[in-house]
Amino acid sequence: MERHHASGAANPPYGEKGGFCKITVTLPPEVYERLIRESTRRKIAQEPNQQLSSLLREAVMDYLRRIDWNQDDRF
């Protein structure tokens, strides 16, 4: 699978996600509520990337960077 935005841009500008893969995620209610709270906080603070999909992309990319870092330390 081709890697898109390897530079770390989890949330490129509108219209530049055509190569992204869509997925469906089922979350526990507590996690969903935390995402809603963070989305609301960003809206009130007028910060970018308020959508749940943006928050999830950021979280996944952060997690993958951390495990890549840890795997690099093993070798």
C-alpha cells in the first residue's frame, strides 16, 4: 500500500485527501465522548482540525510514530 503524506500531515487541506483510505471505527462510548469534548474545545478555541476524523487521524499517526520510535530502539 502506498504511504500518503509520510511527512506527517495527518490533516491536509480540503481536497487533498483523495488518496486516503476510508475506514469505519466502532468506539466505546467513553472514547467517543472524549473525542466530542476535544472537538468542542477546539471549536470554542477556534483551533483547526475540529472534526472527529481529524482527531482520529492525529491520534493514529501519533501512535504509529511512537511505536516506530520504540521499534527503532530495539535494533
